[in-house]
Amino acid sequence: ASTGGQIMPPIMGAAAFLMAEYMDTTYANVAVKAILPALLYFTGIFLAVHLEARRLNLKGVPRDQLPKFGILIRSIYLLLPLVILVWMVSTGTRTLQFSASIAILLAILVSLPHMFTDSRAQHDEGFAVHFVKDTASMIVSALEAGGRSCITVAVACSMAGMVAGCITVTGLASKLINGVINISNMIPIPALSLFIALFLTMLCCIVLGMGVPTTANYCIMASTCAPILIQLGIGKIPAHFFVFYFGIVADITPPVALAAYAGSAIAKSDPMKTGVNATKLAIAAFIVPYIFAYSPAMLFVDVTSVFQVVQIIISALLGIFGVAAALNGYLFRPIPKWMRFALVIAGLAMMVPGSATDVVGLIALAAMVFYQRAMAKKGPAAA
């Protein structure tokens, strides 16, 4: 879920600002186009976790133990710098640097009441002096942390520029493009040929993105893999979103899977098993890019009607549900292996553009869900 934060508007990751530059559009436009794919990604994770919870018979936290909304709402003013930053960047009235500077100043201002209250509670006498000292220390520490983070991003961007430059100067980029195009052209069926090209591009993105920070990752993808898709007839925006998604997915894809390995270190679990489970939970991230590559309407590109977008969203959600259930192996009861395979086929059919495949996939998916439900009711009755 945390990996998905890089593709979720309105904030997204730092690479979203680079996407706006590469695609020659505004950051607000990038954020709007990223809404539906991101929602599908998180819905897929929610479904996978929900089915796993049902399989393990896990229960929710009692309502009386949940955090009280009234307590949280008192500190809602702390979100003000974030809201102002997103608003200034989205409207395009100011530069990114100016917007960030204003957000930093607002972050300092909204933290002052909390610092003042803490100093007054901890020091009965001379709390004003402690308040000034604590505030100054907090500001210096925050600026230091920001500076360290900027160094990391700057180094990553410079290294990405070197890699992209070497790939371009040595001709590796053109060879990569020609190789993928030649392999896909060997397939006589146009739909299958495009799928093979997308699949090979996906592998290139995952391999090139392993162990690389997101910002540098996207720079490499945009200069090496996006041109492949554009030459194959994929639009500029879907092509960049496609490589952006799979560059990010590299963080949770074994064998490198840095984000999953970091999670395994916290959970004290097996790194490879954690990476495999992360891939299963985030299966939507491997499917959604194919959907908007075939159906750019999901990115609000070449939209003919609202019904078209709604149809794509519903069919994609049902398809992700089918694939997630198959990978999890549990719906209302454990799913037999033959039905898991059938669920994958039905789910993928729902994601292939076209009303005919949607109808076939929907009928097959509904039949298996009803069958599972009937068997689940019959089992306890027989027992």
C-alpha cells in the first residue's frame, strides 16, 4: 500500500513532476489522469487483504477501541501546508520552488501552537525561553532532514541522467527498441503482437527499475522504454504511465524487491516470501497498466462517453476481484485448483477491451461465485 502512495493523487511521488515535464503537460493534469488507475490499485489490495482475512477468520478491532474522531479533528489544522502546497501546484499560479517555500513556512507556523503548549506544560518557569530554544531546534532539524533528502534525490537524478545518456550515446536504446519491435512484428496477429511488446517492455521496466529510486527510475524508463510503446502506436500519455507503473512495481517484485525487503526487516520475516506475498497483494499493479494501454479512456484520453469510462472501471474491478480471489485461493470456502485457474481466465477476460469478452468473463465469474456460495452453505448444513 505504501508503494502505491507514489501513484495516488493528489500528492503522488516526486516522479509525477517529472512526468509533467516529459509529457509536456501540467502536474494537475497528471494527477487527474492518475486517479482511476490508482483507485483500482488500492481496490485490488483491499480485496486481496479482505479475502486473506476471511481465509484466516480475522476479526476487526472493536469500535470502542478505535481512535476518536473528535480528538483527531482538533489537529486538522496541521494539514494546512499540504493543502496549500497541492492547491498552489495544481493551479499553476506559482513555480514549484515558490510553492514549496510557502509550504515550509506554513509547516513551521502550524507547529508553533503545539510547541508552545508542550513547553508550557513541561516548564513552569521560563517556559518562553524553552519555547524559543525548542522551536529553533525543531526548525534546524527539519531543514537538515530536508537537505539530506534533497541530496539523495539530486544524486539519483544525476545518476539517472548518466545512465540515460550512456544508453542513448551507445545506441543501446535504439537496439532495445528495435529488438522489442522486431520480436512483436514476428507475431501475425496484431492484438497478440501488441501484447507481446507490452509484456517485453514490462520486463525491461522491472529489470531496469530494480534497486533504483523512483525519480531516477522514471527518468530511465522515460528515455528507454516509453519510446518503444510510442513507436508501436500507444499514445504518449498511456506509454509514460505504463513505464511509470512498472518502474514503481520493481520495488515489490522479487528477487530485488527493496520495499518488500524493508518490510520483511521490520516484520522479521523471510525476505523472499515477503516479496512474493507483496506481489500477490499488488497484482492489480501488474494488470492496470495493460488496461489503460489498451483502453486510454481510463486515463481520460480519447474518451467518447461517460458510459465508456464506467464500463471500463466496472469490468476492471470485477476482473481484479477474480484474479485476487484466484491468487488467494479462498472466497466463501477454499477454492479448488481448477476453479482458481478458471477465475484467472474469467478475470483477465473482463479486463480485455470489448463487450463480448466482458459478457463472457462476467457470466463465468458470476457462475463460480454463486457455486462457491452454494457449496459454502451446503457444507455447514451437511456437517
